[in-house]
Amino acid sequence: MVIAGSDRVPYKWFLKWVGTLSRREKKIRLVRLVWAKGKPGTPDGYSAKLSLNIIPRIIQWKRERFDTRVTLFGLQLHRQTHYGGWIT
């Protein structure tokens, strides 16, 4: 939790077990690695995540502005960056 006006960074990095099934996106979310550089919301800070999912595809590549997804043989790596806030 971030307290308004606080300069304290709530985390440097953490590994989180997710273990959820998304029927809409047809994927199983396994784990998520989250890290922060600087203080998100300031010009030099951001928070980011890298998650590992199981998805029913052989090969897929998708790149957007702050989002990249790579799938090989059913394992998907998803990297996402946030410049305006914290990822939990």
C-alpha cells in the first residue's frame, strides 16, 4: 500500500503465485514477478511485471506500447510496464 505523499517505495521486487484460470482469455496464470525502478509517477520511475501463463497456442508474438507477449509451445511470457502507478 502506498500512502499519499509518501516517498517510500513499497517494494523493489517480489514474486507472487497467481494460480488463476481465465476462461475469457483462455489462459492459466501461474506466477508474476513484479519490480519497480525509482518511484512510479515521477519522470524517472516505473513499475513492471513479467508473468508466466499457460495458453492454448503454439507460437504467438504480440507487441504494444507498454506490453509484450511471447508464446512458445503453450507457455506465454507477458511483460508489462506502468509509468503512472504501482503494479500489485
